[in-house]
Amino acid sequence: MMIPKKTTFLVVDDFEPMRKMNANQLRSLGADSIVSAANGAEAMRILQSQHVDVVLSDWSMPVMSGLDLLKSVRADERLRYLPFMMITAEAEREKVAEAVACGVSDLLVKPYTTGKLAERIEKLLTWKPRQAFIAHHEEAAVLTHRQADIGSGEPVEATEEAARPTILVVDDTPDNLQLLAHLFRDEYRVRIAHNGAKALNICCSDNPPDLVLLDIMMPDMDGFEVARRMREHPSAETIPVIFVTAMTGDEARDKGLELGAVDFVTKPIDPAVLLPRVRNFMRYVELHKQLQADYDGMLEAARLREDVEHITRHDMKGPLAGVLGLVQSLAEDDSMNRKQIEQLRMVEETALQVLNMINLSSELFKIETGRFKLDPKPVKIGDILRRIVEISRTTFSVKRLTISVDTDFSVGEELPEAFGDAMLCYSLFQNLVKNACEAAPEASQVSVKLNDESPLTIVITNKGAVPEEIREHFFDKFVTHGKQGGTGLGTYSAKLLTEAQGGKIELAVSDKNNQTTITVFLPRATQPVAS
């Protein structure tokens, strides 16, 4: 591929040689606009000051890591949909899963070739958020025939499926080439080179081998020089090298190890020794490929989840809100009798529970990963509180609770409105009132009060003090105490839903009065009228 002109790349890595290598790889693919940063904080300053089309970022960096940079990018309204590829050797699935959840566009596992980078860049340039993504295409399995002139010019072919791991055998002696090719051709794809120049050409191509068996003593360019030049090329620098040589001295071994050799095998070749050593290194190659495949699969699953969430939000929440509005209108119709109203309230409660599940599964996920976008509108918070209290009275009637709602206003007086999202407010206060009713002792009181302040203040009070051991982490995820079947998500979700609307939430506990109070502050749509 050739990168379109005027495409600007930001390369982020704290290791300068890696930044230069990535820049050189991009230039070889046609990029002519490349900027770099040594950490996430520096990268963020660049992103806020100039246009960038694609970010390639390392994971582990001082000051600000690649993951923190990703979170900052996805939380920024202007940069939210910027293609972002993480380049990493990270092997902890939990951390990778976090990057996927935070909206990384692609993950490229080190080491990689320029050809592999080109494949990923091609996808990044067409990357769009919130759409179905096709599976990462596999490398084409093309049957190839490689020939090398040996001795008198008789060709030796090494033909295998391109998908199999590849070994490059480098030796200027025809018999050694024949022996090694024959030894490995049943398990691997074998390529051969009878001199250093040809070996270097193969290693530095877009389709390099997975392992090199390299002779040292060759004319024109010896094995040491081949290895040295390999370490200078981005496609070849990470290829494992096993020196296969008649040189047995410590000096030769030390020099080979300095050049990055992973093993040293002496001639004459003993297949019983060489074969298991090669298999061991090939297992590493396979594990690396599997790691990349696993991460690709995690990205696929996350993108599918985004599509499902998109459908859920737009195709379910809208009609559900319509059902709630219709049910609430019918329940307030004077022509309805008491039994009909009770049944309508049961329908309303069920619809609110479904809405709450949708919010917990979709909105919380976006809030947690910094991708939630609030579209605030005036919300009749007083009506929401009254309806939730009415529903709670029916739900918790067996506990004989007194559940009151005080809107702090005279009859007929227009109630102030919050400035947020009505559906989030339903879920927020349904969770808080439900938790208060569950925690309250039988025959006790739960009160909900809306105060005419700026910001609007909603105070929920119940008998029963929150246990001291969980007070400090009351709003943390999965924190619960003595509640059968409790998930610990109620207060956690309430905090996130409040903060997502620009508000805040506080807990106050009185051991003296055996009382718990939760106060929610929400922006108001109108300012209070001065008295």
C-alpha cells in the first residue's frame, strides 16, 4: 500500500530508536507528514495544537502511558473518533481488554514487520467508530517456489504453504543447504540462500522468515555481517538467528550473542540436537502469532458489542420512553379507576426496570470508558421523583414503609427542572430509592425531598446507617454488604449517572440517629426566582 499524501501520523514512544524506526517504516509506505512524542502528555499537547490523522502509540511510557493517552483522546470531543493504534508487547489480557473497552482502533503486537504495519495502517485509514467491522483478513496462503543456485547451478526448491512458519537456511555449501532443507521441510516452510546478500534481501523484505539458520564463514559477506545488518532493518531486527557453524571458540560465540543470536549450533550438524532447538523457537513464533490473533478477536467482539449497543440504544430506548409516557398519561387520567391505575403503575415499574438494565449495560459502559456524550435537555425531576416513589410504595408494601416525597413547593407552583437526561435520571433515582427502601427497617420511613436551589438538590433519607466498613467505598463498584443477591452496582451506577450529567453525589451517615442520607446535586435548567 501507499499512504495517501497529507496524512499526518503521530508516533508516540519513550524510546527514541523506536520512534525513528516507526517513522522510517511510515516513510517507506509513502507517509510524508510524521510528528513524534516521547510520552502521552506530550502527545496530548500536540493533538490539541495541530491536526493529526492517525496515532501510533506505545503502551508503557513515563508521565502518561499509552492507555491513559487513549482515554484522554476518547474523552476529548474533538478527538473522540481519531484512529488510534496501540503498539505493544503487553501480554496481560485484562490490560488489553481495558484498552479495547476504552476504544482502541487496533492493537499491533511487537515484534512486527513493515508489511504487517502496512496492513494495519490500511485498515486504520478507513476506520470508523460504531459500525460493523469485518474480520481481520488473514495473510494469503500462496504457494511459492524459491530457487537458489548451488555449486554447479542445480536448483533446490523449498515449497510449502505460505501460512506455515518459515525458516531461512543460509550456507555457501550445497550439501549443508540440502541437509537442513530436508531436515525441516516436513514441518516448516523452508527458504534457502547460498550467500549473505541474498539472505539479507529475504530478511529485509515485506515477507521475512520467522527464524534464520545462519552460517558464519561465507565469502563476500559473512554471517556476522548479515546479522549486524539485520539488526539495522525494521523488518529483520527481531528475527531470531541461530548460528550454525564450524567455529567453536568463545570469541565467535560471544560475538554472535552480541549480535542477538538466540543459539549457537556447531558443525557437523547433529539433527537430534538442532531439531528440538528449532522447534522451541518456533513455539515462540506461534505463541506470538496467536497473541495477535487473540487481540484481534477481542477487538472484533468489542466492535460487535458497540453495534449491538447502538441498536439497543436507538431501537429500544426510544419506543420504551414512548411506552412510559403513554402509561404515565393514562395513569393520570381521571377516568381510570383505582385498580386500572395500579395495573398501569405495575407496567410503568416494569418498563423502568428494563430501562434501567439498558442504561446499566450501555450507558455505564460508555461512561466508564470516557465515550459518553451528554445531550442535556430540561428534565421534570419532580415528576420523576413522584412516580418512582409511587412505584416504590407498591413494591415495598410488604415492609409497611412510609415513603414520602416533598418537592418543597406550593400546590400549583411550577417546579424547577434539571438540565440533563430524563432516562438517566430515572435510572439514577430508581436505584437510590430502591436501595434506601431495601436498607430501611420494616415500618420505618424513607423520604425524598427536592430543594429549590442551584444546583437542584435531591435528598434521600432512610433509617438504618450504612455499615462503617463500607462507607469509604460506598460508591465504588461491586461494594455491597449483607444484601442477598446484591451486585454492588446500584450506588456505583448512581454516582456515574450523576457525574455524567455534570452533578455530584454525597453520602452522610448518622450513627446517633441510625440514619443514612444521600444528596444528589444536578444542574438546573432555570435559575431560582429571587424572593
